[in-house]
Amino acid sequence: MTTSLPITMKGVVLTGHGGLDKLVLRDDLALPELAGDEVLIKVGACAVNNTDINTRIGWYSKQVTADTNAGGSEGFDSIDDQDASWSGIPLTFPRIQGADVAGHIVAVGEQVDPSRIGERVMVRAMQQNPHTDESFRCITFGSECDGGFAQYTKALAGEAFTVNSTMTDVELASFPCAFSTAENMVDRANVKAGDVVLVTGASGGVGAAAVQLSKRRGASVIAVCGADKHQQVLEMGADRTIARGDSLIESLGTMAVDVVIDLVAGEQWPELPEVLRRGGRYAVAGAIGGPLTELDVRTLYLKDLSFFGCTYQQRHVFENLVSYIEAGEIKPVVSKTYPLEQIHQAQEDFLAKKFVGKLVLVPAH
């Protein structure tokens, strides 16, 4: 262990499912106590994600059929707390959210090499459940355990990845959740050189990451986003843009793309299988436009399509991400930063969707 650490810290706790009033700033939180295999991290920055908001409002409950924004600031009138988390396991409150952590290790448990103190790290957002070896069982940092919306957080030593980079903590904090989600999708869908990839929600954190990561693999990218964001998305590497809401079939025709990276679902979803070529691959990791859609199953089997639901991430996905950062192969996309105390404003701005990339919270020390 190290010395000269505070006894208490400032952080934001989620006190239950609901509106922004459920996020409470406190300055008397106990500093996390370390188990033998854990490290204590001084949080340099922590970004905002859809998962933070979806968890707060209980959107993952099967009782909710609307899009995320329908309950964003105030929550939903009625949800089932028993299935209101992404994993289906009821959350315990209070909970410190925040999956996107970048910072420095300031203390270690007794089983961890003390030489790790001082390392600059990112925490893997989607982790293997430490209580089981069962496949596809995982936890999200800041959901099933406390996360980074605080001055300090703790993580399993093996989930705190050393990063050698000249980027700022704010820039690094834009990567863990969004880019690992996107890398998992392009990895599962086997995006490769020469593929034509359609990315929905391309101006958001995961969508913007998917554009970069698909281009990194040599694919051609068609990005769907708001018309006011086309230029920024093109500057991120997209080869073509389509305005959100425009007919994909009219814009592209059928049999036009090899891979769909989807984060939106919603009313336009039935067009996605139609624009896929025979043998095409569809990967999904979000449904911000609404979770319920219609599928003509004949399209699925007659075109030999492959569908990939993408939540669980194998360890190599995050290892890939770190290597891309250290090699300078991907770039952070940060729209705005806020002091941790302004988390309500940050989430309201997040829901307004008037930005490209990530919004990042910075705790004062």
C-alpha cells in the first residue's frame, strides 16, 4: 500500500432507478477498500455512456418498449426493478456508476506487485464475471460494481490495463466502453479489407468508434447520422453519409453492403436485412431508436444472413484496443468535458444528441 491517501472522497451515487434526481453528489464517501487482488485508481476522467442512462432509468426492463430518450431525464413511470439492469440481475443501491475510467494506480492489494503504483491505466468496461467461468457471463464496470464517477475507484488488477500514450486522461477516457463495444462488433462480424460496412448511429460514441475501427481494417464505411453531423463523421473516416431517417433502400438499393453495425434498431430496422448482400453479417449492441422491430424471417434464411448480438467481450478485444491506442491507429473523439459536479447537465446534453463522440466528466482532486 501507499500513504497520504484521503479517508473520504467526492463522488456521485445512483440511489435508485428514475430521473436525474437519483444521481446524488456526495463528498463523504469512504475511499474504496482493496481486496488482495485489487488496485486503487485515482480517476483522471470518466466518460458518459448510454449504459449509464439506460441503467438509471431502468430501460433494460422488459416492461419498457420505448426508445432511450423517452425516459431519459425523468425515468419511466413503471418498471420492474427485478429486470431493470442490462444483465437481468437486480442492481444494489447506492451505486457509483461510470464505466469509462482513465487514471493512475495509487495503491495496490497485498497480492499485487507494488511496482504497479504510478501506472497509467484504463479499466476494461465489460469484464468476465469474477464469480464464474461460464461463457458469456460478464459484468459492467459501474453497474455490478462501483465505477468511475468519483475521485477514486478500485478494480481487479487484471482489469486495469497499463497504457503508454501521450493522450490526456480525458482523451483516454473516451475509449474503454465505446471503442471496446465497437471493436467487439467488428471482430464478431469479421469486418475485413474490401467489405462495405453500414454503421447506424455513427455520430455517437460507439458509432464513431465503429467508423474508425472498420476503416482500420480496410473496409469502406457508409455512416448513418443526423444531417448536421455529416461533415464531422466524414472527417472521422466515413466514405459516405446518409441522413438519419432517409430510406436506406432508396439511398443504397438492396444487396448493397456486407456488414451492418447497428446501434439504433427502431422503426427503420426492417430495411437493414434488405440492404445486406447474400451471406451478409449483422451485429447489434444497442437499440436507442426502440427495442421492438419486425423481421421477415424469410429474408434471414433465404439470404443466408448471420446475426450477432454483441455484449460479452473476450479479453483480446480490450487488448486489441490498447494496442491500437499505443500504436496511434485510432483517435479520441471528445466533444465536451464537465466537472463531475455537473453530471446532470452532462446527461441532459448526452440525451439531446447534439454532439459527435463523447462527453467526459472530470473529478477535481
